[in-house]
Amino acid sequence: MMSQWGFPGALPQTPIAKPTFPVEQPQPRSPQVKFLQDIQAWCSKFHLGDEECAGLSKLGFRVGQSHELLNLDTSMWEWAGIPPLAKMRILAACDAEKSAD
């Protein structure tokens, strides 16, 4: 079929099937992600910064287990990158959490 300008006309189009991709189901959050989110929420609740939050994560801090921090020696706090004043803020948050219970 020729168009009026001398070029072949468009052929009737058949619908092209859209490629289908497997629908990904949301993956359950890994325990590590949940662990970090819990620490971040706890730090936020007690107005602690990113430095304190990162240090607590490195220490393996678990929300609700503040008593574990009370017996850490100075070298452990230093290893986690938590300087003395940040340590004081964290321990004050632990006391506040304990008082709230």
C-alpha cells in the first residue's frame, strides 16, 4: 500500500505484548537493619547524635540492655569511637531510660 507521497504506508499494527517481569515481593527486613533502626530510634529519643549512634552500633548495643554499657572499660568506648563527653551523654540516656521504666 503506497501513501499519497509515494512512500509505503504504515502496515496495520499488531499490539506488542509488554514484557512482564517477576513482581518482587518485599523482603523482610534483615535483623541487622532492624537492629540499626532500633538504635537510631533510641538515639533520637534521647537526643544523641550520629557519632553516639554509630559507636553504640559498633559496640553491639541492644535497646533495653543499657546495663551492658555500665561495665565497659575506657578502652572499649575508645575502640567504638565514642569520646568521653559522648560517653557521658549515652550513660545519661541509659539513666533516663532506667528512670522511665
